[in-house]
Amino acid sequence: MSEREFEITIGADGRVQVHVQGYKGKGCLEAVKLFESIVGEILEQRATSEMYEPEEFVQYHVEQHH
């Protein structure tokens, strides 16, 4: 799994820019929703090439031995 990164820039005018990196497919949209709930309405959104890559599916297998 790749590392997820969030670059947050707050301009002098108070505008917040969030650059999300490391998500393949539309998983980044869920991360952006979190930031939207914190900073407010999204005025503009631009997709990177990662958004158009096949999504990563993570499966966990947990075994417990006694």
C-alpha cells in the first residue's frame, strides 16, 4: 500500500487548498469529504491522474491462535 499524503495550504485570504496524494481511484474523494467537514464547502476540485487508476482493494485476514 502506498503512503497517503495531504498538503494543506492556507492563503492570506483564508482560502484553504488541500492536495491529496497516494490514493488510487476514487478513494481520495472520501478523504476530501473529511476535510470539507472541517474547513467548509469545496469551491473547486481537480482530479489527478491517480484518480483514474484502478482502485486499490485492501483485504485483511486475521487469525487468532490460542
